[in-house]
Amino acid sequence: MSFTHIPSVDLADFLSDDPKKKQKFVDEIGKAYEEIGFVSLKNHFLDEQLVDKLYTEIKAFFSLTESIKKGYEREDIGGQRGYVSFGKETAKGREKADLKEFWHFGQEPDADANLTEEYPENIQVKELENFNKVGMKAYQLLEKTGIHVLRALALYIGLEENYFDHWASNGNSILRPIHYPPITEEPKGAVRAGAHGDINLITLLMGASSGGLQVQRKDGEWIDAIPNEDELVINVGDMLERHTNNKLRSTIHRVVNPPKKEWDKPRYSIPFFMHPRSEMPLNCLEECVSEDKPKHYEDITAGDFLHQRLVEIGLIKE
């Protein structure tokens, strides 16, 4: 099947008391993730008012002076929390840094989470009273949405519905508001975000403030990922592809530069990278291994895999 757009699915079907509707959602999202690795999701848990508030807060933050923003940069923890300045991240395998700056909100675990690791604390922005409160409310609702998507995928794979719940709840997830500033000179090969696959289990993306996100089909063609205003774009990451022995696809995607006449416009985007607890084994699931599809990957934990990838994209040094 050659997709011309990413498929749209309705979470209300999965939450329905009607088993046929629930199964319809499971089949639709599973098949989409086998074929193209992306869907747009309607009827998720975020409301429009909260999304608007978050965009207001992140635009206010990125409008602060460079010296104020730099005061929130924590290179000692590989940018896991707080501000990451322009040109710090490079897509795996590319030489030119991406044309973006961003912020990281991280997990604030439950008191009874029984974690084996300690997450860095979130950094509080003194200049903006509601920045952290609004950001963490969105974080919690995106995590809730993501857990329901993972429940549907567990059923599609043939696992118990709540298989991912423990690993994803209180996981090492990141909410990353991104600012792509106006382009002021010829980029010379740099793009807003180079072609890449995501590291994590799944990524949930709030509608960006302008276009540019493109997804690569199996035949190598690029298609635009343009959801409706009230939908989230959700894609498979490398961890889930690995765990399912390539049954579910972590699709290469990119953010291309706009036409020259629109270089003066900034772009804002807010992905939620859903990571599991670091001790989660990413070993290929036996449900996804067969004579026809032998085990493709060595055993590894999510934490070790994340470390490898953060080194590869330049956010941490070995």
C-alpha cells in the first residue's frame, strides 16, 4: 500500500464498551504501524485550551534573551532537563547540526514508583510563573494517551493488554518544546531536523505551528504528515521496533526548511518522547520471532540503548 497521507485513528473506539470498536482500533493502528509507522490520533486526553496555554508559555520562553535561556542549560546532564541551545543536536549520521533550540521537561515520578534510577529534577523557569505547571500537565496527559496506545499495540502483538503499563508509567519520558527560529541566511545543507528515527517506544506530537514534517514511505518517497488541528501525530520509535523484531516500524522522518518566502517565520513543535523505565528489556518478543522472521537484535536494556543513541547524536560524550 502506497500511503499518500498518514492514517487517522480514533482513540474513542478503543475506550468504547463495544468490543468490535475496540478491535477495530487495535487492527487499524497495528496495521498502520506495520506499514508506515505513523498515525494521527483523534479524541486523545489533551484539550485545546491546555495546548493553547502550552504554546503561549513556550513562545514566551524562547523569546527570552539568550543569556537568560543559557542560564537554564545543563550540559553536565546531557541536556536531559532544561534548555538546549541552537545547533547542539545532530541527526544520527549527519554532519550539520539541526536548526533548532529546545527545552526538556522530564518525569516527576510517583512516590511509590519503586524506580531503580534517579531522574534529574526539572528546572524551574523563574521568569514565567506558569511555564512548568502547564508543561507538566501536558506531560501527564500525553503519558496517559501513550499508555492507551501501547495497550492497543500489546493486544495487536498478542500480549496481555497491560504488558507495557509498568514499564511506561513513571518511565524516563521527555516532553520537548522545540523552536525553529526564522532562517536568516542560506542554510548550506542544514535543515530544521535531519532525517532520523526516534529513539524511544512511541512519540506523540502536538500539531506544529507550521508544516514541514515529512515521513518516508517504504518505497523511499516522502509524504507530508499533516494532521487535523485536534489530532496528535504518533509514531513508533526504535525501541519498539527493536522489541517487536521489526514488526512495527520506526519510520525515518524529517523537518524540511520552508520555501524561501517563509524563511522569516519561526516554527514551534512539541513532541513527547515516551521512554520506558531504563531496566526494561528490549529483547525481541517471542511473539514476533519465527522461522521466517528470526531474531534480528541482540538483547539490551532500554537504558543502555538510550545511552548509545545519545552519544551518537552528540548530546552526551562517552
